[in-house]
Amino acid sequence: MQVTSEIGRLKKVLLHRPGFELEHLLPAYMGDMLFDEIPWLKRARYEHDCFAQALRDSGVDVFYTTDLVADIMENPDIKLDIVTEHLKLSHIGHDDTFDAAKDYLLKLPHKETAELLTAGLHKVAVRDMKQHLSLSDLIPVGFPFYLPPLPSMYFVRDHGVTVGMGIIVSTMFSEVRRREPLFLKVAIQHHPLFAGTEIHPTHPMPRGIEGGDILVLSEETLLVGLSERTTVQAIETLAQRLLVEQPILKQILVMQIPLKRAYMHLDTVFTQLDRDKFLFYPGIRDSVWMYRLTRRHKRVWAEQLGTLRDALKQAIGHPVHIIYSGGNNIHQAAREQWNDSTNTLAIAPGKVVVYNRNALTNKCLEQAGIEIIEVEGSELVRGRGGPRCMSLPLERDPLL
């Protein structure tokens, strides 16, 4: 595994095919689950399958998180550890409920266990295994799951980021997503696909650093978004670990964006398309600030930079061209940003995957010489994420 840029030819990628966690997304709890709408699972799976096929047609090897986790569950000790860790993070109040849920999950075929860890475990399944019922087992109203579903699981980019020959495993800002990176962590630790890949030494990490906020500009430089879900404390900890304690980087650029749900991650407003081309949502161009973190005298040194364009030019060593989504029409750009027009996935320099619904932005990309691969996303987009959000690059060719 090795990733040293955002745009090198993509060779291996990790995905999660939407599952029954979307069926378990209930109107009463949508806000808590970070959703504004309920995607239609059948159509979402079809669109996701088309997305995965588009990647395969471009020569990318596609792997699925639950398949990898099911593979390593062949070892009963690993299966026990995975199930136990998920249940501990689910805050089950009674020991007998915890034990019943654990027994139920351990007895299932491995693939079903892996899928149920994302889909959620309904109280009824556990209640029927218990000899002594609790009050929570009997109450017909309220949250119906002991193991909550993970409806955002298909946005695997947030779970981590491959940097060099290692992977940073995220610490999610929202409690409802806290369990999601566990799948990536155990796969790295135990699956042969990740042989020789290490988890970068970023833990213990304060809550709030997510892969959607990290762009790999080069082998030595990261761009990290200071956003609604990635915090100052987490960025400073990341810098201390990777600039000072085990210096695999020379600098970290920090781009502060408005702390709003509409721009929850950096890649919802900004992505790289080519060596010198970036896509940017113009609605926030007057609301971003740039900083740089470097190592000086065995400490992290912070400084404020100028404009976004100047900061990128300084970081990558040559002038850059910033393309505005929506054709710089602020109202149309806002519409298309809501539908993840800027959330592009580069599969080679100057070649990106986009949602077909964002016609104005896609036209701008083509006019700028960017080759686009359009995929359907009418249901997938309801979770507020695009092609980049749905993919975790594991290996890219280095840029020459």
C-alpha cells in the first residue's frame, strides 16, 4: 500500500456497499444519525455497484470492508475481539444484555456478523435470547437497537487516509460514527491485504480528525481542513506525531473553512483534479484562512499564510489553477455543492469521477481539460457525500 498524492493513478481502493443500515434509518432519529433524508436502499446499491464498476473499468482493484472483516473472523479470537469492541462502544447498560448480544453475533456466519455490525442489532433479536428481561427490553417506544446502525458507513473516506506506506485511522467527531473506523483498524492489523502496512502513530488522538478533511498533496505535505468535524486539538496532535515525534512529513497546510454542516469536510468544498488544478466552491472563497505547520527546534511551528492560491503554489512548488464549481454562478454553485459537485475522486492526473447530476460543474471541468467519468448518485447523495467520500484509496502510482 502506498499513496503519495491525491491524483496518482489509482490502483487499489476500499469501498463499503450500502447495506441494511439504511433500512434502519428511522425518521425520529435522522438528525442524530446525521441524515437529512432516507436513501432508498435498492437504488443506492445499484448506484454504488455502478460506481464500483466504473472504477474497475478504469483498472482499479476494488475491495469491500465487510468482506475483509469477514475473512479475518475465521480466527475466533479476532471475531470475539471485534464483536466485543463494537458492543463496548454501544453503551449497553446490562451485563446480561451485553452477553446475549455477543453470543448472538458470534454464532452467526462471519459475513452476516460483519454486515450486522453495520446494519445494527435490533432489541428483539437479543430479547428472545434472554432469560430475564430488562425494562428496556419491554418498552415498545424509543430507540429500537442495542447495537446502533451505521448509515454513514459507505463514506469510507472518513475512516482514514493512506499516507505514504501507512494509514492514519480516524477518530470520528460524532458519537454515532465512532465505531466506523474499527473495521479499517482490524483489517489493517489482521488481513493479508495490508501486509507490511502500519497504522501511523497518531493515537491517542483527541476526538475529531476525519479522512474527508485530509488531502495528500505530496509525499511530504498534507492539507488538512479545520472544519465542523476536524478540530484544532486533533490537528495539533497529528502535527506533533507526524512532524516531530516520528517525522514522516515536512509540513501540514491547514485550511479553515466555515464550521457548518453544509461544508462538513474539506472535500465537500475543495478537491484536487490534476497536478496544477483544483476544484473549489466559490461560496466560501472569502471565508477561508490558510496556515502552515512545520517542525522547528523539535516543536511544531505554526504560521498564517496568504491566499489559498499562494499557499498551494508555495506548498507544491508551481502555480495552480483554481476552477470554481457551478461556473462561478454563486446560486447554481450552492445548489450543486449541496449535491457534492466538488467531491471528486481522481483516478489519474486530470481524470476524475463525478456525479452526473452536477451539469454546470462538470461542464466547467471539461472546459478546463479535465476528463470526467459520470456516475449516477440520486440516492447516494442523500447521505451528503460523493465519489471521494465513498472511496478510500489504498494504493496509487507515484507521480513522476
